Amino acid sequence: PEAYKAGKKYGVKVIFGLEAYIIDDKIQIIKNPKNVDIDKEIYVVLDLETTGLSALKDEIIEIGAVKIQNGKIIDKYHTLIKPSIKIPYFIENLTGITQEMVSKSPDIKSVIHDFVDFIGDSTIVAHNAVFDMGFIYKTCEKHDIKLENSVLDTLNLSRVLINDLKNHRLNTVSNYFNIKLLNHHRAVDDAEATGKILLELFKILKDNGINDLSKINKFQSKLIPKHIRPYHATILAKNKTGLENLYKLISKSHLKHFYRTPRILKSELSSMREGLLIGSACQRGEIYNNIINGFNKEDIKANCRFYDFLEVQPIMNNHFLISKGLVEDENSLKKINEYIYHLGKSLGIPVVATGDAHFVEPEDEIFREILLFNQGFEDNENKIALYFRTTDDMLKEFEYLGKEVAKEIVIDNTKEIAETVDVLKPVPDQLYTPKIEGAEEKIADMVYTKAKEIYGDPLPFIVGDRLKRELKAIIDNGFAVIYLISQKLVKKSLKDGYLVGSRGSVGSSLCATMCGITEVNPLPPHYVCPNCKYNKFVMDEKYDTGVDLPNMECPTCKSNLNKEGFNIPFEVFMGFEGDKIPDIDLNFSGEYQSIAHKNVEKIFGKEHVYRAGTIGTIAERTAYGFVRNYLEKNDINFNKAEIDRLVKGCIGIKRTTGQHPGGLIVVPKDHDIHDFTPIQYPADDKKSEVITTHFEYHAISDRLLKLDILGHDDPTTLKMLHDLTGINPIEIPLDDKKTTGIFSSVEPLNLANDDIGTSVGTLGVPEFGTGFVRRMLEDTKPTTFSELVRISGLSHGTDVWLNNAQDLIKLKKATLPEVISTRDDIMTNLIQLGMKPHKAFEIMEKVRKGRGLSEDDRTLMEQFNVKNWFIESCNKIKYMFPKAHAVAYVIMAFRIAYFKVHYPNAFYTTYFSIKADEFDSEVVLEGPNSIKNMIKEIKSKGNTATQKEKNKLTILEVALEAYYRDVKFSPVDLYKSEAERFVLINQGILLPFNSLPDIGKTAAKNIVKSREEGKFLSVEDLRNRAKLTKKAIEALKNHGCLKNLQETNQLDFLTLAY
């Protein structure tokens, strides 16, 4: 998708495709098989020793063979051969064959005729026949000998018949059958061992009812793809059908056939090649490998016919083959390219010159080198000039083929292939939402029913008008189903006892409020009577939220009026045209998140719901580590400027794939996921139960419905507090004075500033408990709910508070209510000054995305008398919260703060239960002084403190506060403590097992589970029943949990006697 956007921007036609890893799952176990009984056929089992691995340049130095019939060796053949080139030292070491040993041996010309006569019309057998037969075919071709015998490969036959081996090398298979392999890497001994393996494999074939040679290839389907070496191929999508088939092949390669790399089965590629163009790829492609391995011409031609075009590439791309000893020199590389060209001409297959570019400029090679080095690829193959070559570069590269041929393969054929490809879009243009019958009517009914329940019938104009406007946008643009799905999920969670918090801008929608999706009421501040429905809207700039209105009695029925409204415009959510796709993000309890995900699958069907995929890139610190490792291991010294350049070049490169923490992509039932994206496991982990989109979710988020069903601690915390106190969080008054007081003072907690090192009482309160936000509170001293909302917005933005609003307040250029705290502030302020709403919205969107203001924007704002500090503030902002998000977070935080003020024991029990993994029981149980010393120690480390220590610091600060509020901590009790949760008891708070060092969640759960079977007889009994480690037992002993247990189950007779 990113490539498509770039192509569209610059007027370039993008051809979609990939370089694939292909597995030939129909590889022949026996080539040209005879229709003959296995026992009646004569087999010549051969093995060769050669001067190297390349059938193009190396030579045979030994042939060993045995002839088998009726399960017995009936003849043998062996000879050393004098090569025309020197035997390399490593070959002498491997085989034991020296130059002196072959000095008086016959040459290959005289041997090959004799050996072919020995073979006759027998079936040839070899272990890894591709290697041996490559040399045989090449030698026969050189001496005008035709060899068309059947060839059986025991390597592939053993792969299909013996599945439980890690590899199928000759020595491994020999060991499996208890066959002695003497003098491995000597031809005659290897041939004899292969012959014996063949007879054992025949026994297995017969046990499976195979007695005829021609039936052996039926076992092709049993070849396990991971046992087959993949080769490369280029796959291009010609049209929409091809693109869909390409996506399906990619999905299969990741989900079904992944082994180190995503692999495509050749059989599946063949059956799905409609709309696809297949190219022969690089030196790792099938055809290039066929040539290097000495396949006979007819086999190479047969394999070429599979491809729609053949590829040749610059000589430098394959230069490493020379150093690897697979080709002689550059001239040999040119001859291979020339041979491929002539193959294409003879078969009528176009040949194209491709660059196999992996980076843009030649000097970028160093970045690829660094990355590959850090993945363990340290050989010279990495140092390849795979830069993007221009047309002139390519024409010059292939001049050795002649200028006309160079033009043909660089320009003409390439253009011809490109013209056969349609202009394609990787994802469709519009949004495809799932369908729920009657969604529009259901939402409208739900909205009006709830609104009338609250405000009476007829509805106040301000309510009715807003609902009408919102519903029109929602229904006309096909978004009703998004609202209905969200409503169903929230309703189910509430029914199961878990509150749901909203995120993002959904609280800007009154329809969302009336549906029960969010608690945030976006109407202007107002009173409404729960009894007689009297209502009054307060249009006073003094009040930005209904919570801050003074209490008032209903003038009609004298009931206490409810105070509602947070004054949030709907347009922030869906734009002024109402066509901006609504992004409804919901915070479910972390304990409930997986259930919510299952509920989505129940609604739409599991096959239509996928996790939103993510792409993990190389971060700056990781890039620095890669560069440093590369330089150190290669003894290279660069100055800091060059190191910084290398680090910068590695940052942002794809490293892995993953999944959004709560994002679900829903595909309509009348569509297939492959209309939009391939799919895969996150990080290609086949053990994962999750399947994600292959494309990063942002690429398709405006094309398919994305539900953000996130896990969050706040709903879990409130559920626990509800269970402990019986107080329903929804009924907590958001204007409670004592609770509001802790955001500016510690007095409501009956503490002094010196007690806990802060002058505000928000330690442990989500969104307001960090050191950063506490300092904001100390600077601003908020006294209203509206100010808390503004602080929440300021604290979550990037460059919104620091170096911006904070300075404006300190310099008295603006007050807290005046500074820009949320994105809504920008739009509403500009509209109030007279700017057209659409333009105000556009400026807001630019600023909140960190794009800054254009000169035209600045000029326009000045025309409407926007203050200079406001304009400069807009230019500094990189990211901003929407007001609805801030309101939703503050509502949750305030409720939790209420419990902290009024139910301290329940609050601390809950807080530490959520943070039990990081609770330091040893330090906390020693008391306030111990806690203070540890806090001091961690703070003294400054930025060098680890993240674990920073997390621990916050917990220690809350624990210290708890002590000063007379909350007592009780040590772990073997029979009363829970596994992970703190327990509220009369004496205070009882610690759980996993609060102890060296006792993880599993061990903690095992203790609780095993004690249900009865009391523990001894430490030994506890260890065995709970499956505890020695360290876990020591932790329990040190904590005093085991003081009443004897060590072993053995009875003490002296004790019994008394």
C-alpha cells in the first residue's frame, strides 16, 4: 500500500509482486520410472568424489558403484580419475584422495564410456542425485554420450518414508538402518552404503503395498516441505484475480508452509497462477541452479517452460559465485546469462534484465551489510552491488550480449511485460463494513428511547437537533453497524460486571452516549431532573463541564438535579460532513479483554475476524548496537559522525511483525480477507492462536472495520473496588469535594507534605500518579473537574505542556483555561473568533498530527485576531488528545481517587493486587524507614535506573503513603494468602504469594491449588505437591511461612514418644 501511494504521488505505475521462496513439492523421487517390479530391475548405485561443488567447472576424481538385483549386490565398479585441474587442499582432506593417488589414473574421457557401458539400461540410484547426476550429465554431454536412464534419489525417498529424522544425510540414514559407513566420502564405500539403504527403503515400500517402480512417485505428497531446499522465483500480479491469488499464496506461505522463511508450494502456485506472471529470479532461482548443477539440456528446457519470463542479472550480482568456487570467472557468469538468453529465444519465452535491487545507491550497501552481519550472515555473499541501476547502467551492463540484445532485454521485453499488467490498487478504495440486519433502525430506536428516558418527550431542541444531525451522518455514511457492534460489546461487559472506558473521540458523539457506548455526555453543561425531566442548559463560559455547576434543586419537583455535559463538538469525531470513519476505541478490563474478543468472533464468525497486524522496526538504540557490533567484530574504527550516519541509515527498517494490543479487523461476510490483505501469524510464530493482517493495520484501517478492544487496568481496579466495598462506581459523585481536593493537596488524606515527598495526594491514581503529572498538579493547583480534564489533555500530548503551555502559564501569557490542552480547543476557539468551521477543523487536524501551520494558515489566523502565543503554541505541538478521551480518563481516575479518599484499605488492596508482580515484600514489611531508604537509593540513580526500578519506585511511594495512613501490611500466610491478589483482612492487607521474590505466578497458583487437597505435612510435602523450586522454598522460609512445618515426611519417633 505504501508503494502504491508513492507511485500515485509521483505518477509511477507500480507492479505488485514479490520474490518468493518456492518449494517443488512434486519433485520426482524417481525420474523416468520403468513399469517394472522392484525386485526384477537392475540398479546401479553410484557415488562420485569431485574437485568441488560445481558441475560447470569442477571434475570427477572418483567413481564408485554397485550393481544390485533381487536384493543382492551382483557387481561393483570403482576407479580413480586423473583431473585436468589440481585437487584443492580441502577436497584432499575431505576424501583422502591426493594428487599423487590420481596421477597415474585414466582421464574422464576413457572412463565415462566404460562406466556408461557398466550402467547399461539399469536404473541409476544416488543419494542426492541432483549433485552426482549433474556431473554425470555434464560429462556425458561433453563427450557426446546420450544418457536417458531412470534415476532414483534415495535422499528424497528416505525423506518420504522416514519422517522422524532431523536430516537425511547419508551418514544419518545409515545410522538409522544400522548400516556401517566406512570411509565416508570415498565413492565406493558411499555407494555400497547407499545400496544397502536402497534395499531397506524397498522393504518399507513393499510394506506399503508398492512393488512397482512406476508407483514410487505416488509418495511425492508425503514430502515434508521443510525438508526441501527452496529456490527463488519472481511473482507479479497481472490483474485483480492475480492480486487476490498472490495474497492467498502469501497467506498460505506464512500460515501453512513457514519454515525459517515463508514458502510457496509449486503445486499451489500452479493451481493459482491465473492472473500471475512468474519469473525465474536470480542465481537462487531454479533455472540458474539447474545450470550450475549440470542438469541436462532437456531437463533445463522442461523447467524453463514453467516460467512466463526468464531473468538475467548484472555480473556483479553473482560475483560471489567465483569466490565460492561455483564458477570459474566473470566470463563464465556472462556465458550463463548468454545461455539463459538463448534458452528463452529457443522456447519463445521473453528474457528480461533485472537488477535485484536491495538498496538505492551503491554507498547504501554498508547498511545491508550491517543488518545481515547482525543476523549471522558474515560471508562475502553479502557484499553484493545490489543497488538500483538506471536504464543506462543496465544497457552498459549487458553490452557483452550485443547492443541490440541489451536493448531487447533491458527495455523492449521489460516494457512488454509491464504493459500486460493492469493498473491495480493493493486495497479497495472505499470502506467495507459488516452488515447487521436493521442496524440503522436499532441504533435510532436505541438513541431516542434513552434520550427521552433522560430528557423527556418531546426532547429539548438542543438534544433533538444534535441527535438528528448525528444520526443522519451515521446512517447516511453506513456507520450504524459500527455503533451497534460497540453497543453490544459494552452491554455484555457491563452485564458481566466490568465497566468499559472509552478512548479517543467517541465521547464526542451524543448518539454513542445514548447507546451506552461511552459515559461521556458531549452536550453543553446542563441540569436535568431524574424525576420529572426538567432540564436547563447553562451557556456560561465560566462552566466548561456540568460537573462544576453548583448543586441545584428541581424547581418543579424539588428533586436534586443531575449535572451533565462536557461541551464537546461532534465534528471532532466524524468531521463536518460526517463522513470521517468513526474510530471507536474501548478500554475493557484486562481480565475481560479476551472474552470481548471472543464476543466479536461470535457476532461475525471467527473466519471474518483478524487481529490488526503491526510492523516492528529497528529503533535507534538497537541500530546503535548493530553498528557497534559490526565495527567491533570487523576491527573497523569510524569517527562519531560516521557512526551516527550508519545508525541513522538502519533506523526504521522492518525487523519483525506483531499485533495491535486490541485491534480487531472485521471482514464483511460477502468478502474474503484476501480482497484486502494477506494474513499471517504475528512474528510468524506458528504456535500463536492469533492470525493477523499481513499489511500493517493503518494501510487498511479505512477499508475495513477496525475495533479497538483494549485491555486496561482501570476497569479491573473498579471491579475489585466494587466487590470489596459494595459501592457502585457509576454512582460515585464526580463533584465530591474531598476527592477533588487530593489533586491539589494531601490534606484530604490527613497527611503532611513531608510525609510522602509530594504536596498532592494522587499517588496510585491512574493518569495523575506519575511524577510528571504530579508536578503539573503542583504547578496548576486544580480545583475543578474541568481543570482536571485540561491537565489530562496537557499531560498526554507531545510538546503540549513542556516548552509550551507550562511556559505560557509561568510567564502569565495565558491561564490554564486559556492554553491549548486538547485538539478541540483549537477548533472551537477559531470558530468562536469567526473562522469558517471547515477551515478551523482543517487547522485542528494539521496541528494535532504535528504538521504545524502553513504561512497561509498563520495569515488567516492573524486576520481573525488569534493571539500570537496561540499561533506559536500550535506550531510546537506534535500530538494532541481529543477532549473526549481526556474526559473519559478523568472520570475513571476520579472514581478510583474517590475510593482512595473514602475507602483506603480497599484502595491499597486493589492497587497492590494489580501491581503484585513488582511489589517488594521484603522492603515494605520492614516499615517506612526501609521504604524511604530504598526510594532514596533508586532516585539517586537518576536516569541510570532501570525500568524495573522506576516501576518499583512508584509502588514504594504508594506503600509509604499507605503506612502513613495507618494501613497495615500482613506477611504471606501459607493457608490464607491468595496466589496473586492482596486480601483485605481485619488487621489490614494480607500479601499474596507472588509478592515474594522467586515465586512467580505459576508457583503461587500451585501453592493455592495444592493446599485445597489438605494441609501440608512438611516442607518436602509442600515442595512435591506444589512443584516448587529450591529458590521458591527458600523464599517462603525467609518470609517465615514454613516455621511450623518439619523438613521431611519422616516421623520423629522421639516426638511421638512424648
